[in-house]
Amino acid sequence: MKFPYAVSALCLLVLAACAAVPRPSPHASVQVWLSTADGRKQLAREADVAFDVAAGEDTIIDIDAGKRYQAMVGFGAAITDSSAWLIEQRMSPAQRDQLLRELFGRDDGGLGIDFTRLSIGASDFSRAHYSLDDMPPGQSDPTLAHFSLTPKIAGTGADEVLPVVRAALAINPRLKVMASPWSAPAWMKTNGSMLHGTLKYEYFAAFANYLVKYVDAMAAAGVPIFALTVQNEPRFNAPDYPGMLLSAGARRLLIGEHLGPALAQRKPPTLIFDWDHNWDIETEPLALLDDPLANRYVAAVAWHCYAGYVDAQTRVHDKYPDKDTYLTECSGGGWKPMRDDGLLTIARRLLIDSVRGWSRGVLLWNLALDENHGPHAGGCSDCRGLVTINSKTGNYTRTVDYVALAHASRFVRAGAQRIESSAGRADLDNVAFRNADDASLVMIVANSSSSTQRFVARERERRFAYTMPARSVATFVWR
């Protein structure tokens, strides 16, 4: 492998842009960023590590950049109504601009979010319950004449979403936006409520049209929707916020006969992801993918982290290798293990295990919440955002979720491919990538043990050694 010993002419022409992204040194060494679970180090830039060390009895991680797997769409978090409302209504223009540039940009060590998620209508992290076509009790709107991106209920936070997403796209035009409904409009449902119930058979076509109208309206507003799911967590009956049970059979019909054919007409097409729920019921997405009609319209399976084990992703992928995989929701918060072990939990389960299990994108839940874990209308009372915005001053602080995500999002850029890396040992997990834009290699390693762990990484004829502190995460970058 040849080493670039001089900055290219192109970089000299765009020096500011080149300096904005953490770039590997042109010398034969490895750059290191380190975080520890005790918080003493958070994305700390450590001394470079030299190649060509001798391997002893160390754990060996073999890296083969020639063996490549899925291309990454990106890492990020959801712009919930609550997040958008805080950013627009509780921050000054200067504070807002600083935060969004830090989250979606790469200048000066920005987080580099390339992937985000929106709710279609209210989620638990809205300030009120609403759909995009609410009607008075007893009335319906099968032609969707009253559809609007602006809900009839004021102050939900929905009005703030478009300005925030547009600002994010202005900072990062490559940002991919997916969207999920928490419920169909109440008049489409068996119980006439945004809570509980399921979709009436006679409104399958209307609900598919509702989702298509959302895609078209967002595109007209300057926000292309990269992908949709037809229902967030379709096997969960939320007690106090919008939700809707939607069986695999119902999703097969909705996607195969209504939504799939409608979205296939759009150029570029909006992708359909199925499931959008936990690792514990892999039979659900498999039942849909087993159906030939629905299968042709489903591009990927989306997963959440709250139940089951991540290896479900690999089993489903192995049966349908032509379908992509995404991790579309996982929240930090005040419960175990996220309360006590957020850094290692996110790094191991999401950034490493989920990506080794074929995820092309990884999304945490709220982008931002306030000092009281809100605002929200039902649901989680102790969830955590990437940042906490003080609702009185507009100042923000970064959470452990931000730190964990940054170990991937700052360094692994859209289009990077996961590459082969050996598993190492049980308490020393890793995943490796090759960036498409500059061929740099990135490896994320998590040491979950209570003691230091030394390993040697071997890539072709080169090798380097590193000793990981107890309970720590490190990102290594080299060319």
C-alpha cells in the first residue's frame, strides 16, 4: 500500500473543508480517540500509535480491507416533534445554528449525522396527540381532502419539524430522512382513537394514500423522504400515546396491494422498510418477506433494541440477503443498562453488534430533550436525547449517547463499507470500515471488562498494538 506523503492539490483548494473532517495522518501511524465509561475521557484525542510492533500473546484482530460487506447510509437520531420544538422555541438563533452545525456538520469535530427519522403525525415525543388528517368524532375523510402537514392542534411541535430538517439538510445535503407513523388517523381505526386499535379493512387504501400524500408533501416542502415504515412498533399497544397494532398479514396487504405499487410510481422511489420493532419476534418480518407480492416492495427490515437479541438481524438477513437491515430506534435513558452503562451498551449493541449484523444505518431516539426528559405526551418519562437543552436558557449539554454515537458518526462517512475484522474476544468487541471518499480505515473497539486489555490489530503486512483502559471505547483511523 502506498502512503500519501503530501496534501493533494484538491485539498489545498478546499483546505477548510478538508480540515473540517478528522483525517488520518499522512504518516505510518494510527490516530486514536478514546472515551471511558467513568467519563474521565470523552472523545479524547490520544497520542498516535505506530505500526510495526511485534505481537506477543496479545489478542489479535485481523483486518481484511479487501473483504467488504454492506455500504453505510449513516448514523444519527430522530428529529422528534419535541426535539424540533426545543430547538426552534427554546434556543436563540445563534444557539440553534451552533447546535445544528455541531450535530449535522463535520467542521471542528461535528457529530456528522447522515441519517435521521421523523414521525408521521404524533409520537410519544410530541406535545399533543394528532394526525395529519384529524376529523371530528363520527366523521371521516376517505379522499383525504383535509390532509395537511400542519396539524389542527396548535403547539404540538410539528410546525417546528420542517424548519429544523431544512436547516439540517442545508448543513448536510447528504442527510437521509426516513419516517414512521405511530398511528393512522383515528377515523381509519377500529376504535376511533389515536390510541390502541387497528386499521379498518375498508381504509387500507386510504391509509396508503395518506402515507403517499405525506411523501409528496414533504418533497414539495424541500425534504425528500428516503424511506418509510408503515407502522412504528406494530406489535405494541401503547397505553398512553398514539399506537396501532398491525399484524404481518395486515402489513402484507397494505404494502403488497396498496402502498408498494403507489410508491413504485415515484421517482426517485421512497423505500419501504418492514417491521420497525424489536429483535424478539423475527417471525414477523419473515412472514411478510415470505409473501411474494409484499416482498417485491420491501427494501429492508428495520429493528429496535428494546427486547430480544441482535443476532435476529443476521438470521433474517441470511434468509433474505437481498434485503437491507437498519437499526431505526434505540433510546438512552434512566433504566439499566442505559443508566449505568450507556457508553458501552450503545457502542457494543448498536455501533458494533448491529452493524456486524448487517445494519446499514443506526438511529438513536430523540435528537434533543430538555432537563426534565421532555416534553412528551405519554410514554417514556426518563428517556435521554443526544443533547439536553435547558428549556429556560437554551444552552445545551452533550450526553453519553452523543459521545457513544460520535465514535462512529464522526469517522464513518456515508458510503463507507464495513470490512472484515476478526471477532477478537468476548469482552473486546470491534467493527471496521473503509471510507469510500479517501480509502481511510476506521475501527471501533469496545472493552467491556473491568480491566485493561491489550490487542494487536493486523492489516496486510502492518500491525499496531493498543492497550484499552477498563470499560472504554476507542476509534482508530489510518490509511
